[in-house]
Amino acid sequence: MIGGAVARGKRVEWWQKALGAALLAGAAGLSPAPAALAADAPQPAAAQPAVEVIFTGFARRADKSASIFVRMTGEVPVAVDRAGRRITYRLAGAKLGVPNNGNPLPTEHFGPPVSHVALVPSNDGVALVIDLSSDPDQNGPTHRVASSAGLATLHVELPAPQ
């Protein structure tokens, strides 16, 4: 077709395209462009995606000590609460990646030093709750967070029962 194009079943002439472009350019000259308005508007802080717990595990060693580990998509602050035989590690800003991560680990089959391990979601994060089978000594469980390749792992080391 010479001199025009077909849009929505109607023929559009070259001069109609030019007129439309001129009108748009003239309107753009009268008011700031949407991009300019957006640049002047205050920008909200980019929300950090929540750190997800992707795996929790338990390992028993030959000397009867044990390790509990929680793999996450990033680092979070860890706070420890101790009350008798229960130790709670609060992972602020974390969330369970899948609901199944909230199921307790079947540690009762492995014996001391652990009787129960579970991840419990809360309003401000996730709590790793560990119930020991006996009172902890002064050395008690220790913990550390190791990061590699964008992932973080909370390691809780439980000494062998006395």
C-alpha cells in the first residue's frame, strides 16, 4: 500500500502519523515528561527480600556430640536465649522458605544430647528451638554463622553428654 499503513482495519496516512507525533511533542513541551516527574518524586527505600531458611539438618558424631545447621539465602542477626534445657536461636528477618521447614527434625531417634529441634516462625523472623536431653554445662552449645556464595549457614555445635 503506497502512502499509508493499515491500523485496526483503517488506513492511516503519513500525515496523520506526523500530526499525531507533533501533537505528542507539543504536549510534552507543555508539561514535564512522566519520567521527569518520577525522578523528582522521593524514592522509597528498596525493600530487601526476606532471607529464607532453605534447609535444616542434624548430624551426630562418633564421640556422641552433634551439630545442627540451618542454611539460609543470606545472613541475619542471631540472638540466643537460654532457659534450662531449652536454647532458642532467634534469626531476625528470616522466614521459612517452605512450610515443611516448620516440621521438627526427628532427633529423638538419635539420642542425647538433643531431644527436640524445630524451626518456629514469628512476627520478626524464625526461631531455632533446641531442647537438650540434659542440662548444658558451662561450655554448652556454641554457634557460628558461615557465609559462602551468597548463602549463610548457622552451625550449632552440641558437646557430647557427660
